[in-house]
Amino acid sequence: MIRDIALGQYIPGDSLVHRMDPRVKIVLVFLFIVFLFVAQNFVSLLLLVVSVAACILLSGVPMRHYLKSVKAILFIVLFTSVLNLFYGGGETLLKIGFMEIKSGGVSNAIFIAVRIISLILLSAVLTFTTSPTSLTDAIERLMKPLKVFHIQVHEIAMMMTIALRFVPTLLEETDKIMSAQKARGADLESGGLVQRAKALLPILIPLFVSSFRRAYDLAMAMECRCYHGGEGRTKMKVLHAGKRDAVACVVVVVICAAVVVSNIVLPTVLS
């Protein structure tokens, strides 16, 4: 169901991850995502998966929220994994016509699936433990050097955070519209691809109208509160990086170094 999608939600809490500086969290998540694609063997990937699991436990967010995040992209994970089954060398395990599934293809499929799920879970840790306001401030601070090139950093950060904030709202609105259309006798699940696409029109049109109405109401509310961009504005909460952030940075750097060493040393040992 659409309402099961947990993307963009913030779960209030007082865990160690909640109390970390949002700037540090964004940088570390970005670094982790990069090294998820740098990992070239199952040892380095396992190290990153264990690290993601530790982040999930330290976040204090109930596991059901993370399961919802994975459930939302399960089809993409399965589809990508099935495609990768047919790429790779090694021993032939199954032959379907002119296509062969080899041991290397199975390894590729597992590798890709674990990598995508880890990426989604790590992104969920960031959004679950960081409020939209903190995300806005952190993104703005991280993009501050771009002001040299006359880029409107505050406005860009505000737009990104508002978009992320309204993802759950739009998903909830979509679910309500679908339920209302089904109650009126609309058939959204049967028929071919073209018929299903046509059945989506009674959902998309009200959704677009509702989205534009929400955008207009938000713009009006910001204008009534005399919002005119970031110039001259002060921050109610000033961001400070503490000891826990320094420790987290050291731990992540050590993990990334271990991944690089594993990529270099393990192939040499096996050969």
C-alpha cells in the first residue's frame, strides 16, 4: 500500500544518532553511499552492512519503519537482481533457451540487492533521525561555499527540504484518492498496461490539483510570515559538532579504510 511508504518521515527520539550534528550525518551518509559502490567483494560489503545495522540499532527507531522503507522498493530490488542473474562468468547453473545463469551472475544479483537495500536503509536512518528544519540548516551550511558563485544556497536548501517533507503527505493524499475512486467503482488493478494507465488519470488529476493548492497555501503562509529568503535571517538553533560527532567520523574513516584494504588485499590473497 502507498501509505506504507516511509520515505521522508521524521521519527522524534533522543537516541545517539538523533543527537548528532545533522551536517556530520549528511556527510557520513554520503561517504557511506560512495563506499557501498566502492566495495568490490563480499567481505568489504559485509563490513558496510554490519555498520548500517549498527546505525539502525543506535537510531532507536522501531524496525517496522525500516521494513516499510525496504518494502517500498522491493520490486526494484527484485527486478534489478533478476537482470543481473544473466551477467557474470563462472559455472553454468541453469540454461533457459539462449540465456544462461552462472555462478557469477548469482553473486552479482546478491551483491546488487544487498547494496540497494543498504543504501535505502542508510538514507532512512538520516531522514528518520533528522527533522526537516535541521536538514534545511545542515544543507544550507554545507552548501555555503557556493555563495561565492552567487548561488541562492538558502532557497535551494529550503526547496529540497520542503520537497522531502511533503513526500509522505502526497503519498497519503494519493492513497485517499485511490480509496475514493475504488469506492465509486473504479477498477485500478485489472486489464492490460494501457488500461491501467488510463485508470490512473482519475487519480493523477486530483493529485496535481491538490499539490498545486498545497503549494499555493504554503507560499501564502510564508509570505504572511514575511519570508524573503535567507538574507539577514538568524538561526534559532545553532549547529554544533561535539565529541560524539568526532568519534563517529573516526569510526567511519576506519571502516572506509578497511573497505579499501579489503578490495586490495583480498584478491591478492585469493590468487
